[in-house]
Amino acid sequence: MKHLITTKDFSKEEILALFKDAKEFLDEKPRELLKGKSITTIFFENSTRTLSSFETAAKRLNAKVLRLDVSRSSSSKGETLFDTAANLDAMNPSAIVVRHQHSGVPLSLAKHVHCPVLNGGDGKHAHPTQALLDLFTIYEHFKGDVRGKKVIIVGDIKNSRVANSNIELLTRFGLEIILVAPPHFMPKTSLKQFYKLDKNLIKQSDVIMSLRTQTERHQKQIYGSLKDYANDFCITKDLIEDQKLIILHPGPVHRNVDISDEVLADERSLVLKQVKHGVAIRMAALKKVILEQ
Ligand code: CP
């Protein structure tokens, strides 16, 4: 059984094959590849992009989608996650997509069900399809020539499952990662790290990946204000000037805190292209885990 819990679940060769499929799926044409299959989505944490992206992907492949509304499910009456899973499993879905605020839930779930489980994000741990779509966006932009490209990851890295998954995946594909964050957002790591975002650093980079400040994961407010944070870490036109680079963000973007309005509107900002690529990558991932069993 093939699950997608972390990016490590797919080898480099499998990821390149996934990108090949995703590139074809960018035409957005409906396909019959998952006709007769059913996909259950169960999101215990809010989502705009990932949930709708997985559901769009499933529908474009002609699968049926059952969305379990957690607020109306028996989880809210005290049913354990694993009893919920056992009941969903009894309905024989072809795959389950789960998001949970606690790290490790998708892996535990995978041990209790008889179908592939795809992780839509678990706590601070992993967000594999986000990292895959981010690498795919970089891969498409540089026409496959990604080895040695310098990626600055800026923001609340320590609390970010997106950063965790990207660090594993991008490093494996030979990209160089540089972390930029205030000390309290910096994880313990041997990667190059800086506590300040300056023009010299940006001049050396090919990609800037900005991350949201994950205020919901902070025990207490650990900076003066978002304005103070933005003064040091917001991606502005003054910082990037006319340099040839691309800017990514997984969303949701805190405008003028993570990235300025002006830079978001700049053609080097690929934030909406990431969303488009996300559907294609999730189509490829659903196809892979369901059909390659
Ligand atoms: N990128 C991402 O995970 O966004 P959502 O929280 O809206 O799904």
C-alpha cells in the first residue's frame, strides 16, 4: 500500500514521474482515470487551498468525493479518531486525505485503514503535497535545471510543516537552502542561517520562499507586533529591486507582513501559479497512490 505521509515516501524517480504526469494535467481537461473510485477528505484544521485543491483534483479525474464535515461528525460527540477512521474504512474509500493539528495523525491513521492515506498537513510535521507543488513550480520555472539553485526560506520556519517538507525535498534535489528568521522562529539545523533579510543575501538567491507567521501555533506573542516583524522580514520591492528571481508562498499570505502588495502583484510572484500547480500535483499523487497499489 502506497501512502503519502511525508515527502520521503516517494523516491526521486517517483517524483520525476509524478512531475511528468502533473505537467500533462496542467491542461485542466477532465479525465476518466479514477472513474468508479471514491475519495474521502477529512480536515480537522481549516484549509482554503489544500482541501479544495484535493477535491478539484479528484473530480478532474472523475472520482467521487465524500467530504466529512468534522464539525458535524461524531468526533464532536467524543468519538475517537480511530473509531471515526474504522467507520470511514468500512465504507471502502479508494483513498483518504486527512489534515490534523497534531503531528503523526496521518501516519497513525494509515495503520488503521485499508486504503492509501494522503497527508494534507499534520501539525508542525509535514505537508508533502505542498512541498511537491513548490518544487514542481521551481522545476517548471527553471525548465528542470534546479540543482545548485539557492532558495531563501523566510519567516516562521520553526513552526512550519511547509518548511520541514521543503527542506527535505529541495535538499534531496540538490537545491541549496538558506534560512532567514528571527532567532525564535529558527529551528535547530546545520543549514546556513541568518537573522536578517538584506539585499546582499537576496542578490545571491534564485528563489525566495516566504512563510506565514503561524500565530495559532505560538504559546505567547514572541515579537513586539506584526509591524515590527514586517519591518525586518517582509519581501518588498526595495529589497528585491529588479533582480531575476521568483517568489513563492504557500498561503494564506499576510499581505504587507510576509510580502508587500506591490511584490504580490509583480510577475516574479508565482503564488497563484503554485495553486494551479497544486491541483495538477494532487491529481498525479491521487492517481499514483490509488492505481499503483
Ligand atoms: N498551503 C496551505 O496549506 O493552505 P491551506 O491552509 O489554505 O490549505
